Amino acid sequence: MKNLNKRQLIEAVVGFALIALVLVLGLTGVLVGGVFVKTLIGLGLGYALTRGDYGFAGLSNRACRTGSTKLLRSLLLMFVVSAFIVAAFLLGGSALSLWVNPISWGLLFGGIIFGIGMAFSSCCATGVLQDVPLGFSRAMITLLFFGIGVFLGFPLMTTGFVQNSIFTSASYNGVWFVDWFSNGGTDMGAGIIGALLVTVALAVGVGFLAKWYQSKVAKNFPALPQAAVETEEASVWERYFVKKWSLTQTALVIAILFGMLYAVSATGWGASTVYGNWFGTILAKLGVSVNALVDFTGRPAGSFTTKLFDSSSYMQNIGIIFGAAIGLLLSGRFVEAFKSGLKIKPMEVLLFAVGGLLLGFGTRLSLGCNVGALYTPIANFSLAGWLYLFFLFGGGYLGNKLRKMFYAKIEK
């Protein structure tokens, strides 16, 4: 059995102290009701993403940088499990707010732009929160410009380019698989079962495409280093707080937390709109009129005046940051990771700033990010989510090519 050294012990104490702080804020009424619950779910998401070294940006970044599509295929598993969870709620009669996005030109261009941004900043809308304790400099530059990109894109959200769906079904301004099988809405049970079958079939098909892609490109990359085989029995602490989760474990935990979001709020997971609201709030604090912000963005005044502890969306995102920090603290890696994340090359500031802008602006065209335009719509049986996946991957592929050229240039 291995004992914790002094630094690891201190980090573990701080990690548990952060958990205790969130619990105290809830028990004392500072965080109330749904705000408190979604903060806890955010903690769980941040912890799971960090414990599994997991991120949606990896669906294209890892495939383009290592030739591996294992993470992409684990995401497909997560989508399917989450779709079954949503189906269970619908079959049980729950009234859910479903995200069936329009299949517009904005969706497609937004996916490409967001994919390029993921490559430049090596993160996504949720990954940038996860990276605050892990890659602080990169994350903070990306987060600032992400917010600017969302803010600048707000006025476009109501335009025909974004809202006019090229294809529609009976129930939504988009295509909902349930409509294909529900006999005009008279047999929702059959509609949901049919939609599940289509979702599984699409996941299997994309999985085979991912395997084919890996077989073609993996040979162009050096073999990944194999993890050292542990000959000494791991301690209880290492098993439960340090050992990295498998991709499958992480995908299942996130799917369960996704289901909990529906249980407490009847809606899915979104992240990116908050960043534009935060940037607008900063402008308001600096003296810009709230009325001017409303006129420019078309957003309600509350988007720029709501207090942090009063917004479940704000606190869910903050919870992801705290959860990621707790994951590092309990594994004894926080100090080392944070110090490493402070290092940044001067020219990288430009790369991450552009990446953040593209990430933010892309979300307004596609009405969401990796969770709001991809994960939640796919789990809600929306065709738009699957189309977004392909354009997101295409943008990531292009972005990684440009990123490689950028680093080749600055390293000369």
C-alpha cells in the first residue's frame, strides 16, 4: 500500500474542502433549488471529464493528431445511452424541452468554424472550462475571446441564415426522427422506438466510418507509448481517486449526469450562451448601457444583469471548473498541472485568441456548441446533431492542418 506524500495530502484536503464549500453554499441557501443541483451536476461533469482525460474536441483533434478514433467511438456510445435515457423520460410521459435544431446553412458553416476553433485552442465549449486548472493560460485566453465571439454573434441567431431549416418534419423547424414513425403523432411510442433504432444505426455507421478512417491514417503517426504495467498493488486511494477512467467508464458517467439534468430541469446540456452573457455583463460593469447591449444582441436584459448565484446555467459552468480542479487535487496532480499550464509561447496568444473567436461565433450560427448543437440534439433524436458532427469533424480536420502549419512556422 502506498501512502500519500505531504503535497498530495495537502492537495487532497483542498479538494475535499472545495466539495464542502459547494455543499455549504447549498445548505445555507446561497445556492437555491435548481441552481444548487445543477452546480453539483457541473461538479460531476468536470470531475468525470478530467478523471477520464475526456473532451469533445478530441473527436477530431485526437483523430488528426494521433490517428486514433477511440474517443470519437466512445462519444457515439455516450450518445446512444443518452438517447435511451431521453426515450425513457418521453415514454414515461415527461414533458421535456427538446433541442431539435434547424438544418440551416448556419448549422453547417457554424460546425466548420467551431471545428477549426477546436483545433486552434485544443478545446471546446466545455473543454475550456475543464482546462482552466489544467491549461490556465490557454484556457483563459480562449474563454475571453470565446465570450467575445458569442457576443458578436448574438444578432445573427434570429436571421434566416440560422433559423430557416432546409428540411423539416411535422413537429419542429428541423427533422425529428420520432415524426418518421409516429403515424402523424398518434403513436408516440412507436415513434420513439423508431427514433431509437435510427440513432443506434447512425451511431454504428459512424463508428464503422471512424474505424475505416483510423485504419487509413493511423499508420502515418508514431505508435503511442504504452502505459507502464503496475507490478505493485495500487492503494485504495489510487484506485478510487487517481487511476484514470477508461473512455467507456467516462462516457457512461457523463450519460448518467446528462440524464440527471433532464430529471431536475427537463432540458439538456448547453454551455456556450453563458460566455456571451458573461462578456456582456463585463461590458455593463464597465459602463455600457444595458439597453445598448439589448439593442445590439437582441437578448433580454436579464442576460447581462443576472447575478452569478442566481443562474443555474452560470453555476453549472462554474461547477465544471471546480469539478476539474477537484479531479486534479484528489489525484495529487494539481500543482504540477497548473504550473505547466501557465507556460505559453507569445505567438500562441494569437492562435488561442482566434480559436476562441471562432468557437464563440460558430456557436451562434449553429445555435449551440459541442453539447448544444451536437450531444443534446443527437440524444433528442434530431437529424441536425448528426449533420453537425460531420461538419464539425471536417472543420477540425482543416483546423488541425492549419495549426500544424502555424507551429511549423513559429518553431523555425
